[in-house]
Amino acid sequence: MIGSPVLRTNLRSGGKRLWAAGAAVVISVAFVVTALILLGSFNRTMEAQAVADAEGADLVVNAEALTWAQNAAEEAGTSETSSGDRPDQQLADAISELDAVAEAEALSFVFLQGESSGVDSMLLAGDLPETRTMDVAEGSLPEQDDQILLVTDFAEANNLGVGDTMQVATERFNAESGNVEEGSAELTVSGLASGYHRTVSGYVSSEGLESLDADQTPTSLRVAMTGEDHGDTQAQEELQQQIADVVAAMIDNGELPTDTGSDDDAAQIFTQPDGSLVVAGVDIRTQQQIIDAWVADLTGQSTALLSIGLGFGAIAVFVASLVISNTFQVLVASRSRTMALLRAVGATAGQLRRATVAEGALLGVGGGVLGVLLGWSAAVGIATVAQRFWLESFSSAQLSVLAVVTGLLLGVAVTVLAAVMPALKAGRTSPMEALRPVEISAGPKRIPWVRTVLGVLLAAGGLGGVLLSALIHSRCWVPQVPSSDSLGFCSWAGSWFHVPLPSWGSSLPECRV
Amino acid sequence: MSGTARVRSVETMTTLAKTTVQAAVRAEALTKTYGAGNAAVRPLQNLTVSFPAGRFTAVMGPSGSGKSTLMHVLAGLDTPDGGDITLATDRGPISLTGLTEKQLTRVRRDSIGFIFQAYNLIPAMTAEENIVLPSSLGGRAQVDKTFFRHVVDRLGLTDRLHHRPFELSGGQQQRVAVARALVARPSVVFADEPTGNLDQASGAEVLDLLRTAVDEFGQTVIMVTHDAAAAAVADSTVLLADGRVVQTREEPSAEELAAAMLHAGSVVGAPAAGQATDGGVS
Ligand SMILES: Nc1ncnc2c1ncn2[C@@H]1O[C@H](COP(=O)(O)OP(=O)(O)OP(=O)(O)O)[C@@H](O)[C@H]1O
Ligand SMILES: [Mg+2]
């Protein structure tokens, strides 16, 4: 096909027009490739963060269901346990009894309304987990009840450093009066913790958390195993089963609250597709399972990122296909005499069609290769910027097979599709056209201008639409439990579009809708 | 120039006259109509003609008499409304009527050479690429290298092969077109006023080349011309008027042809009766 004299002729006579169409291919492919590569970085970052957060825990038990069940039971007045007892704490105690368990801790956090830089902001403070080795970048762990270890990202965003104090407002629901009682506290920053922290922005000692006049929200139980079993997958799975049995037994004995009341099936153990076990809504996951679950959770955000990238890409591809198809129409029209002459000396209609499509395919391959390179460079640049200004641990951009294949296929598909109609037209050229006198009219020169302006307007409108929807979305990407990282993403997405979002907190009410 | 060409053609004629001359192209009862009703134009009206192989035939006639239309139809560039065309190729006779567009294209590529009045060349191709175009389009066998050299040499294009058409003079361009038509060794070369756009000297050169092709390579050439002197270079001349053959002359002199043309001009629109002979040379 490359050897076809028709194709050779086409390429030589395409000239500047082909360059313009090629640039359109390059840009649209680059958009998509950048989005795909950054998605890869994003997912690797998520994975690394989930791994960091799960580190130290052999199993994680989600205790939220227990809290809900207890609240429901209290409201219905059927509570067998006193409201002072935390069911997750009881479960942790029971799990600690198991032989293989070195430590089982029930973690919770409190909402604190803080004031910083003149902006009302929200801070989630949790128990300092003993099963996780804190990477203290500066200062020390909280030893006093009024000390707090802040997550570095949060501290930086709020201009807080070691030794600074922060005034926080607390809230506690009084079940007897049915009122929310407000209180306040002063916390001193004891140190800064680097690394990724999934649920909270700061850590207080368990005693410190108790001393705060605020409702504690249980999150999860972290279980660490003894000696050699620590980190052993098989041992983890065995313990997982044992814990499920413990939960089931406690439910049967009425030691743990359930939603289903005295239902016989309440204590049944289910195995989920990922291998995790569920008893009465309590998820029991091994380290790898909880990492996978968190990653899957966070991928929701990267899907949003992907949809923006692909949205831009789709517009770029659309505009590119208009440009390319227009270019090919003009090219075929301008070549009609040459085409007719080729027909006259023996080129078949099929040869002209194939040559035009091949011209498109070549343009697509060339533009695709350049687009992949450009997209890759852009992704490397963006990832570097993200590392410097957003998240130090953001994973570097890596060229993936998916990005390369998608980019090339897209480039070729767009150009080939755009070339099909003009190719059919080229095939319909009659050899007699070569014998007509030179064209008398030069054709209306103004129309391409109109088209270009229209195209630009359409593209600008489309981009504006995507920007708008991205902005709206960026306020809703925060998962149910707001945390430093989701805030980071929120404001990062904002800065991506040059829209200043408040550094923390103030947009949360909307986000949590 | 015309003098030498005449002498050679006379010699050729005497040898050919002794053998039975095969028809390279034969057209029977061709009709072609453009438009309909009162506005209908009939460039070919039941035209029957036959052109002998290995000879140089000129076609003359007043403007609008259907010369170009006849060339296009015979060369398979256009289709007649009625009638038959038989082309004698080295793979046996082929009837052009009834071929599909694709088959017709193949016949054009493999068996027919065409030289137009102008715009014969692909601008994006070098002279050499233009010359070998039919075979590079997938025609039969590769171009015969020695024959190519010979033709190019004879046409004086050897040092022009890598130039693009716009770098060549009109005469050189037309010689490239002649080379393209000859190098593929087609069964017939059609030329529609090949010298029409050229000055005297360049025109004479092109005519000389066509004459040589017939004499040296045994090529069949059919050429439309308005120039009686050019037609006189050919072996015979077919006179057209009003879509019909009105006369065929063997070895006419330029003066004879000029006179015949004047006469043909006067009979345009009248029935082609009188001293007009039947359409055909055999
Ligand atoms: N595509 C066409 N549509 C309508 N009429 C046409 C077309 N082509 C040719 N004709 C008409 O057919 C007639 C014969 O045209 P043709 O070109 O064959 O003449 P010609 O003998 O080559 O004339 P000239 O010596 O001027 O080149 C003319 O009357 C012309 O107007
Ligand atoms: Mg003509």
C-alpha cells in the first residue's frame, strides 16, 4: 500500500493541509493519553496510600454497623446494654482474648469545629493507633491529653506548626435531654505526621479523646497478630474465621447489638466475593482485602478524573475529526483533476479510495505516535507539578500499554473514519474530469473561514460545559467521611481549573450532600 | 522535418501495403448523445470506422464534429450510447462495450495510451514516475528497462527524469506524456491535438516522435489534429463531419487535406453524401 503511486502522490500534494490535520490528531490523542497515564498514577498513588494506611494491621473489622445497630436499639428502647458501653470496644476486648492476637484496638474519631486563618474549618481527630507506626516528621507523639499530632498536609494547609495551639468547638448529643451540648477545648500541636492518613487529620491519645466533650464515632477495629503470624496471609485468613465466629457468638449471646433483633439468622456468616467475611453487617477483612476495598473506594474519585480527561479528549477528538474530515474533503476536491487523470491512465476507483483511506491511516499513525509522546510528556509534567504542590507521594507518570494502544487506535480510527466519506468521493471521480478545461471558478473561499469560526465557537462552548460540570463535580467528590485527602483532591481539582476553593472545610457542607 | 517524415512514411507504406493490415480498433455504428429533446447534441451519429494496426492515422474535422468524443469513446474514457468497439490487444480482441467500469479501467491501463492536449501529467510526480505510472498502478509486467531507456533517450528526456512537471517546458511536458503513452507498449495510442498547445518546433518534435514510434516500434497511433501539415505526417487521414466519417485519405498531402477540410467545413450539417467514401480504411 505504501508503494502505491496514488498514495505517494496524495502525500506529496497534501502539504500544509495535512500538517494542520496532523496537529489536530496529535492534540486529541495527547489529551486522552495524558488522562490515561495520570489515571494510572492516581491509582498507584491510591494503592500506595491504602497500603501505608493498612500497614501494621493484619485484619480490619468495620465497626460502623454495630454503632448503627446500637443507636437504633436505643431509640427503640430495646437496648440491653447501657449506653456507656461501646460495642466496638467490647468486640475489641473479645478479639484480644484470641491466642493469635497481639493487639485489637477499636478506633474512633470526633468532629471538631476549629478556627484557623479566619475560616471556620472542620477537623477530624482520631485515636492514635498503636498498631500503626506513626511517621513523625516533626515534634513528637501526643503525650498530654490536650496534645494533637496533626497530619502534615492538614497542618500545611492551615498554617499550623509544632507548638501552635488551636481553639476547637465540640458537640455532644445528650440522649436524656435530646439536646446538643456545645463545649470547647484548646489543643496544642505536639508534632506532624507524614504519610497518608485515610480517615483523620489529627491524632489524640485515647485519654485525650475521652477528655474531649464530644461524641465519638467508631470507625474500625485494627487487629495485629502475634509473632510469626504477623503479616502471614494464611494465618490472617484463619484468624478472620475465628473473629467471625466470635462476632457470631457474641450476637447469639446478645452481647452485641444487631439490626435484626432476635432473628435466628442474624449471626450467620457470609463470605463476600473478595473473600471478606460479614456477620450482621460487620465486615472482617484481611490486610490485602482492606487495601483492595479502599482502593476500589478511592477509584470512584479517579473515575471522575478520568471522565474529565476523557471529556476533554472527546471534545478534542470531535473537533479533530471535523478538522480532518474537512481537510480531506478540501484535499479530495483540490485533487479532482489529478484523480481523474489517474483514473484515465488506469487507476481503479478502489485504488483511489484505498489511497485516501491509507493517507488518513498514515496521518493517524504519525499523529498517534506524536500524540502519545506529547501526552506522555504532559502527564510527566502534571505529575511533577502534583508532587510539588499537592501530594508529595503522588506517583510519577508511567507510560502504560493501555495508553499507547488507546492513543494509537484512537488516532487511526479518527483519521480513517474522517477519510471514509472523502475516499468514497475520490472513488467516484470520472476519468472524463481530467479532460475538462481548467476549472473556471475558484470556488467560494469564504466558507472555510465560517467553518473554522463555528468550529472554534463550538469547541469553546463544549470546553466551558466540561469545565462547569467538573467544577460542580469537584464539590461532590468527597466521600462520606471527609478526610484530609479528599479535601486535598477537592481543592486540587479546583486548582486544576484555576478555581480557588477554600483551603479546607468551608465547602464541606455542600460536599457532604 | 515534415520532409524526412514523409519519405519514411512512404517507405513504410509500401511494405505495409503488401501485407494484410489488421484493424487495431474497429468501431461499429457508434452513437453518442448529450442532452435531450431540442437541446440534444449528437457528436457521434451511427459512426463506423476502423483503424489499421501499426500505422499512424490522423483524424480531422471541423470543430464540434465529434473528434474528441470519438477518441474518448474509443479509449474507454467515455461510453457510447450505442454501437460496438473492438480493440485488438496482444491477448486477443476485446469488446469495450459491455465491460464493467473496473474492467474498462484495466483495459485503459494495460492496452491504451492517451495523450491529451494539456495537463497530461501528475504534478506531484517526477517525469520518470509519470512515465511509468500505468505500470506502477499495477499494470502487467514491469516496464522494459531497455525500452524505457530507449524511448527516454529518443525523446531527449534523460536528464529531465527527476524533474517535476512544473520544472519542465510545455514541449518537454508533452514529450513526457508521449513517453508515458509509449513505454507501456499499449495496443493503441490516442492523441487528441497533442501539438495544439505547442509552438511550431515543439509540435514538430512531438509529431516526429509519434511517427518514429510507428516506424520503429510498430506502434498504432491515432491522432486528432486541426493542422493539415501535422495530419500529412500520418499514413492516412479520416475526415469527420457532424458525427460521421465523411472521407478517408491515404497519404494525403497537406494541401490536399487543407482543401478537403475547407470542403468538409462547407458540408457540415448536410448529409455526408457526394464524393465522401465509406468510413473505414482496410
Ligand atoms: N460533456 C458534454 N456535454 C454536452 N455536450 C458536449 C459534451 N462534450 C462534447 N459536447 C458536444 O459534442 C459535440 C462534439 O464535441 P467534441 O469535443 O467531440 O468536438 P471536437 O470535434 O473535438 O471539436 P474541437 O475540434 O473543437 O475540439 C460538440 O457540439 C460539443 O458541444
Ligand atoms: Mg476536441
